[in-house]
Amino acid sequence: MKLAFLGLGKMGKSILKGALERGFLRPEEVGVVGRIPERTRELAEAFGIRPLSPKDLPQAERVLIAVQPRDFPHLAPEVAFPGLGYLSIMAGVSTAVLARRLDSRRVVRAMPNVAASIGESSTALTALREAKEAGDLEFARALFATVGDVYEIPEHLFDPFTAMSASAPAYLAVVAEALADAGVKMGMSRALALRLAAEALAATGELLKGKHPGQLKDEVASPGGTTIHGLHALEARALRAAFYEAVEAATRRGHELGEVE
């Protein structure tokens, strides 16, 4: 067994689905441990993988921890096996804490985002030396490449990465909703406004892959036109400052979630 999932929520399912669909893993190479045995069996059957209990984890080469950070402290004693390889997608929990609680220095820390469900995630990776030497980082890089792009970054940037990249779909969903609400205020139907807002965000994302945001803004905002007047209104409402504060607040919360000593 190449990989055992500890928890199989939305993100875990997205990673598993990507790995299976792209042929990185075969169902018989994967197992899952869940809190509720009946639900675990159902999930295992749905994906054709093995249902496991915590004591079965050493049968796997590596374990992917996909539980909430708040659940980790009381789960750790059940799933800690000396020398086993671990990959964690828990927000805020450092490699040092993982290594101590899991009794293994073969630890890789990862942070994907919800776009993994459509193969468009941006995933950050960092690992302890022992994990690199054992091939765990290389395995993680290949695993998360099945659901999007992978970036190896220093661990001190993980909380800002989480606050900006992993949280970004929520921020931008609020932007899309607000833009659609504005269209409705001006008389547009709700269905059309929502579709236009979603298409605008998607198209803008594609355009930004090839140019600086400021360049795109300047191309759209013609002198004395409608767009520059709209931008003036956004600046008056401190839109940029709101995003600064959102990322700062989310970064602080990441630090707090990691306090599982």
C-alpha cells in the first residue's frame, strides 16, 4: 500500500480523485482511516480502496493527514508510528510539531486549496531533511501535481501562503457575489449577474497569467471612461486595505491553529 488517508473529507477526496484519475495511484495501493467505521467502509467501497483502522497504518508506505488541526492532538497518539512517512495538509501545524507528535521526522507539510477539485490547485510544500532523503518530498510533489501546480517554499511562508492562496477562493467568491449584487441593484436578473461575475473572474485569471495586474487594469480603464470612475469608487472604499487586512488576519489565525503543543 503506497498511501493511507487519515480522514477523507472534501480536500482528501479531491486529492485521491486526482491521483487515481491521473494514474499516479491505483485503488489497491490506497487505504483510508476514518472516525466512523461504517462511513469509512462506504468511502472505501466508493473509491475501491481499503478501509483501515489506525493500527493498520504501518502497512502503508506513507500517511496523508487530512483532518482538522483541532482534532490532531487527540488523534496523534493513535496514529504515531516511529519512522513512518507522513504528509500533512493541516493548516498551521508545523513540521516540528508533526515530527514530535508523530514520533517521525519523515514529515512533509503541504497546503493545497479547494481548486484541487478541478485540478487547478496551488499547493505549497516543505519537508524535513529526513523526508527528503526518504523520497517523501518527491512523492508529495508528484501526488499534488495531479491536482494542480506545486511550489516548494520556506516553512515561515506557509501561514501567509495559506492566508493568501488557500483562502483566496473564498475571498474571490465574495467579490463575485458582491459584483453580482451590484448588477442586480442596477436592474439585471440574478441569474445573468451571477453568470457574468463568474465569467469575469475566470477570464481575468487567464489574462493575468500573461501580464501584470496593473497593466491589465490600465488596458481596461480608458481616460475619462466608466471603469476609471468605478475604480475611484473602489479606492474610496479602501478595497486594497481590506485585502491587506484579510490576509494579515488569516495569517494570524494560521499561527493560532498551529498552537497544538
